[in-house]
Amino acid sequence: MPRTETVELNKRARLGDAEAALALLEQSMARGHGRIGLLRYLQARCVGAALEQRHHDYAQRVASKMSEGPFAALVAQAQRRHGNAAA
């Protein structure tokens, strides 16, 4: 996916576009992103994207590899970005 498309998806996702948030999550999953993938999962969840079990499994795998401090910081970052629904 070209960077320009990723930038546009990010703009749309920040405005609450669930399809854009899901597309970003799919991109992160395909690229094997860790931290950013988990942030995108939380964003997709926050905007009500149609998440499947594989999305939840991916987020669980990523989160399970993080220690408590970095995980808490990531959740706090997601909450600042997307509101308390990210928790």
C-alpha cells in the first residue's frame, strides 16, 4: 500500500471511519507490526470496526509479548488518541 494511501486511511480513521481503521489493522497484521498493530487494533475497536476472531487473536499475541509497563503505556496512548473506549 502506498504511503499516500496509508496517510489518507489514517486521516479517515481518526475521524471515526471504521473501514479505514480496519484497513490499517489489516495492513499492520500483514506486515507483522507489533506495537503499531496493537494501537491500530485498539483504534478499530474504538470506532466500531467489524473485528473478527483473527483480529482479537493477533492483538492477544502482540500484547502477550509485551511487559506490563510498555503495555500500560500503549493503552494510555490509545486512550489519549481515541478516548476511554480503547481500554
